[in-house]
Amino acid sequence: MLSGGTQLHCGWPFTYRAPQAADTFEGLVVAVTQCLGDGAVVTTDLNVNHPDFYDLQTFRAGGQEIGVSLKDKAALSETYVFLRVTLPK
């Protein structure tokens, strides 16, 4: 990370715009929400300026940050789901 911290980053590829990708994204959002509990602050990233679809949910609780994203990559004919966990310093 630019701030000097460390992150874990996992990604799963799917066929372009496969329903399973959206289901996996939603499942991860629900799991992270349940794991962090009511004290978590959730933000949705702003739209990006390109034609591919992108959705990012960032969760913050007790100094912990977890990101779950869904990204369509038309040029690759794939959709990705990413899970990013910021580790404590």
C-alpha cells in the first residue's frame, strides 16, 4: 500500500457477466457485513470513467478495512470478484 501497510488480495475470475460472479459478490458483501457487525461503516465507490462495470463496497470497523469488488473486463471477456483485506500495522 502507498501508506506502507499490507493487504491480502484474492480474486476469482468468471465468464464475462456471469450470474455466478454477481452472486459471489453479493455473498461476500453479506458475509463481511455479518462478520463485522453493526459497527461497520460501508461506503460505495464512485463510478469510474470507462465502459466496463465496476462496483466496490468498502467496510471499515475498528481500524480494519475490507473491500469487496465486482469488475467486468470486456477486453478479457471476464468478470472478476475481488476481496481485499487491510492488515493491521
